[in-house]
Amino acid sequence: MSTVSATSLWRDRQFRTFWSAQGVSEFGDRITELALPLIAVTMLDASPSQVGFLTAAVWLPNIISLFIGSWVDQRRDKRPLMIAADLARTILLLTLPAAYWLDVLTLGQLYAIAILAGTAHVVFITAYVSFFVRLVEQDQYLEANSKLSATRSISFMAGPSIGGLLIQWLTAPIAIVVDALSFLFSAFQLSRLKTEPGEHDESPEPFLQRARAGMRYLLRHPYLRGSLGCATTVNFFNLISMALLVLFASRNLELSAGTIGLAFGIGASGSLLGALAASPLTRLLGAGRLIAISSVIFPGSVAIAAFAGGPTWARAAALAGAEFVAGFAVMCFDVPLNSLQAAVTHDHMRSRVAGAFSSINYGVRPLGAIVGGFLGTWIGVRETLLISAVGGLFAVLWLLRSPIIHTRELTGLKPPEL
């Protein structure tokens, strides 16, 4: 594990190498997140429900992340799994431009790539939570998460703008090549890291019993149970709107791909500010209060876009404004919550607990996307965005009886007795 002091992550070569891998990969992801729905909407004439199904397909593998996490937990060294996941996503994404050049691109292929690439993503994330605590010390969790979140925020600023321009100049399928290459770079950087593997788990527990133990640990943990309920509610309602936002911007607001990307990019500056502000705001307000406040603001911000109207610049500004507020709030939600979860989870349970958490928290996202798609077809896209904004406000109720709401500092937090 890293032995560098908490104030010198900038000088930690191991962390910088991983940081560069994460940063480049995040930029590539922003292009694909814009390109996939635009391929469906503009090239394959997808309906709102079909776009909802496409978004659902991306998150569908999270339903089995409980079992993936239990399998990952049995491996001492998580780094090879992360590299394999990156290489798998590289190959999968490259099939899109190939199909486009051969004129055989279909919605079925988009669904298949979304599911398979989503599965690789689950493997990467469940391995990452154990890898992360081998990379940095506990007193570096907040700083490291803040830095990684800041990079992600910058990708949300520049990525959509660059992606929108690439899509207009090169077409969406070809622009996805950039994301494929970003995963290749990430795999290369991860291969250069020298981290100490975790302790070998001598537990004779069968696979399914390990999975059940992870879920039981999660649901009985006083901190994790409340964070799960809050995050799951936020994710369900957020995906209702997220599934339709690009379609809404393209068809209802009548914005071009370049304008949509620019609006998302400008709006994402809120994510960068949120990532930078999360640590000082945590110290000022306390971790629990900041998480609670952000859990209300984040899902409600989509209403700004839903009420957009007027000339093109006003519609684009409303979209950018919604993204700005959402980005700031989600970073103030994620940074302290992720750091808190890392501090209160036993080391030998991390991957299976992350899998159990994702099975529910991210597993609900396909349902939210499908509900959003059907509601968009049934009552209208704008009205569905407003339902998403109002419903997400209930997420904070999960925190009221949780110790999270009373937690001010993360230093000194320890996992509960087993």
C-alpha cells in the first residue's frame, strides 16, 4: 500500500499513473454516452421506449453484480481483472464502427454492446473498490476521491463538447473509436502499477454463500443500509430522466448534436466545482448534512431543463444550467459518501459488498430507464422529466434514521464489529 503522506498524492507516482488511466477513460466515456443514444435516435429512428431500453441495457448487468463481486473477492490481485475489463470494452466498442462501415448497424447490436460492455464495467468497479484501498491510505480516501471526481468532472465539461463536434464531423459510430482507444490506454497504465495484493481469503464458503454474506452484511450495516436506500432512490428517478434527456434535447428542444454537447460541457463545470468544493464543504457542514442536502438538489435539478423554452440560446442555457446544478450536487453527494463507505467496510468484504450494493443501487437503473421510456411515450417526455425531479426528492428520507445524518468527520470511522 502507498506510504506517501496524505498531503502529497500529487507526488505519488502510483496514484498519478492510475489517475491518468481513469482520466483518459472518463473522457472516452463521455463521447460514447452521447454517441450511443444519438446513433439510436438519428440513425436508427428509435422511439422514446427504445431509447429507454438502450439505457436500461447499459445498466442491466448491475443486477448480477452481487455474484460478480463475490467472485472478484476470491481473487487476491484485482488489477488483472481491471485490465481484462478494459480490453474487453475496447474490442466491444470497435465493433460499432466496423458494423457502420459494413452497413449492418442495428438496434440489436447497440443493445448487445451495451449489455456486454456494462458487464465488463461491473467487473472493473467491483475490483476497483478493493484495489483502491491498496493504492491509498485511509487518511487519503477523501483527497483521492476528490481528485478522481475532479477528473471525472472535467471529462463531463470537455468530453460532451468534444464528443458533439466529433459526432458532427466524423459521425457517431466513428467517434466511438476514441472511447475504445481510451480503454486501451487505461489497460496499459494499469499494467504499469505495482500494488500489493490483498490477503488471501482462506474462507471455505461456497460461492452463493459468499454472495448471501455480502448482501446480509450490507443490509445489516447501520451506515451502508441508509446510504443504499438513499442512493437507490436517487438513481431510480435520475434514470427516468437520464434515459430521455438526449432525446428531449434533440427533439423537444430542437438542439443540434454540437449544441447539446456544448451545453453538457458547460453545465458539467458544476461537477468540477462540486468535486473541488466537496472536501471543504464536508468540513464546514459535516459529511452527513452535505450528503443529505445534495440528495435533494441533484435529482430536482432536471426540472430546469424540463421548463426550457424560448430561443435556441435560452433552451441551450436551461439545459446547461440543469447539468451545472446536477453536477455540483452529485459530486457533493458522491465524494463524502464514497469515502464514508470505504472507511466503514471491512477489507475482506469490500468487493462482495460493492457487488451487493451495485445489484440494488445500479440494478434499479434499468427499471428507471424503462419506466422513463414508457412514461415518455405515454404522457410526454417533458412531463416525465418533471416526475423524475419530484420523485427524487424522497431519497433524503432514508437518511433521517441513519447514523450518516449525524456524521461530521470521516477520520476515526471504523467498520462495526462483526
